[in-house]
Amino acid sequence: AQSVTQPDIHITVSEGASLELRCNYSYGATPYLFWYVQSPGQGLQLLLKYFSGDTLVQGIKGFEAEFKRSQSSFNLRKPSVHWSDAAEYFCAVGLNYGGSQGNLIFGKGTKLSVKP
Amino acid sequence: EAGVVQSPRYKIIEKKQPVAFWCNPISGHNTLYWYLQNLGQGPELLIRYENEEAVDDSQLPKDRFSAERLKGVDSTLKIQPAELGDSAVYLCASSSGTSGRNTGELFFGEGSRLTVL
């Protein structure tokens, strides 16, 4: 069965420090991979997505993620964290129906706290 | 362009009462999703519509949950009767195209937070 694992429930980083959020997936076919961010009381906003091609994808707000098929990973990174990045981050895998995308399976999320 | 609109944002009810949530997707989006998000968890799919057809409702607890999207635009999710364990955030999302030509990007509303006492 398809699944997404985010090993870190909560991460705290200092403002200006680099960030890496881990994501591992289990899926039998070529995955479509996503990172979403959720601020308190808000819906989810797409940060970036990987469908095919270049394994390093750039997203909004200075985020990037790298797809590593050999490790079944899609880790999210940011070189310098801002206080406004404090939020919950969700990794998701898209279920592939005949080459097109259907539902998303989400991980349990990683809560990011930023200290001054 | 307006985003996905959900109402109400917050709802507090007593157990065994009915409750309904409404969602208006982004204009032109054929696919509509209802997700359940429990505290500290990621969203889990309840039902997915392509136009007015429910193409995946395998995770919808049909004994108490129902949903409809009669004209292929807005949708309603109903719980009757509500139980304590239904306290959660109900997220609606939409995407362009259908499973045959879907970009994969879901646009989410702000959610409806349900508290069952």
C-alpha cells in the first residue's frame, strides 16, 4: 500500500539556519510528490511538486526538494529559515491513475518552530 | 481569482446532532475532494468527485456520513448523527481536470473545524 513517512514530528531551528525536513514514501510506480505547508487555522498551500525530469525542484518561498529514487525520499530544504516559516509541513504522494494524477496520500506532518 | 471557500469555519455541536459543511471550489475545477484532518495528523481522503460523480468514496463512513455535488460545482458533506470522535477539521480541495488529465495540484480551503461535545 502507498504510504508517506515523515520521521520528525517537531523540529526547532534558529532563524537564519538551514532546514531539512525528511520524507520517505512507499509506492510501486513512478511517484508524483508534493510538499504542502499549513499555517495555524489555515488550509494547505502547495510549496512544490515533482512529476518527472530534474530531481531537484524549486518551490515558493525559497524552498527546494530533491527526489532520490534509490532512497525513496523527497526531502525539503531551505538554506536560511525565516520566522514566518514556522508552520506544519506535509509531504504527499500522488496516486497515479494510468499516467495521470488522482488522490494524494499525506504524511503525518512535521511541525517547524523557529527561534529568534 | 477566488480560492476554495468553505463554511462554516467553526461548528460546535452536541453528540447525536447533525451537521453539514459546504464547499465551493475554484471556478472551472472539475475535481473536488473532502479530506478529514485529525489533530496532529495529515489529511485523509473521505471522498473525491469528478464533476458530479463520486469516483472514490471508499474511505467515507457511509453509516453516518454523506456527501453530494449535485450540479458538479459546490458540494455538501453531512454527518448524522455526529459522534465525539468526529471532532476534526474537514478540508475541501479542488483541482483542474479529472483523473485522465489532472495536474495533481490540489487547492485547499481553510477548513471547517468541528467540535462535538
